[in-house]
Amino acid sequence: MTPSVFDYTQQAQHDWMLNTPPTFVVYLAGLTFKWLKQQGGVAAMGKINAAKAALLYQTIDGSNGFYHNHVAVTDRSQMNVVFFLRNEQHNAAFLQGAEVAGLVGLKGHKAVGGMRASIYNAVSLVAVETLVAYMREFAAKHQ
């Protein structure tokens, strides 16, 4: 059977509207592409994202075990950084303090636990620096 989008009889019967493009999505994609160009393009965003991830992983790895990440260095994501607190009894306090500091959405996956910082393109280096400062402050208070 021919899919309706390729069936010219059906297309003609429906005024060629069987495959109307998602115009709002196309519009949003255009805005995103313009923003990416304004940031310096894909290569520049790659460097910024690498710097954000490096800063966050350095903070985790340099915390003397207060925070830890079991993902092999070669397999670590630059977009979703997962980490755990040494004492998971501090998780609720960590999340509560983070929210007070304007850092939301850090709770990890319900099946895995821990924390997850999503640092996608739209998250600035300043935002990651704010998270890192909070993590260091929290660790200093709860060592």
C-alpha cells in the first residue's frame, strides 16, 4: 500500500494538505540557527560546551570524593553531567539549596538517583560557574 503522502489521488482529494510542514517548528529551528551563528557557529559552541563540561567535571573530580562520577572519562557527556554525593543523605539539602540559588532541575533520574546537570547549548558558562560555586560552597559546609 502506498503511504498517503505519496498517493497523488489522496493528496488531490485533500487539497495537498496531507503533509503540511510543521511551520512553527521550522520557525523555531530558524531562530535557533540564527542564535547559533551569533554565538560563533557550531565550532565555537563546541568549544564553549567543552569548557562548561570540563569545569563541572573538574569540580566533581577535585572534590576529594564529596562528589563522584563513575562514568569513564572517555565516555562522559558534555550535555548531561551526572554526579552523586558521597553521603546521599545530603541529596535533599543539596537540591533545596540549589533551588534557593536559582539552580533547578538537578535531581537525577528516578531509577539511578544522584544529580544530573543538563548543560545544553542555551546554558551559559556563567550558569555553570554559578553551579560550581554552589557545589563548592555546599561541600565546604557538609564535609
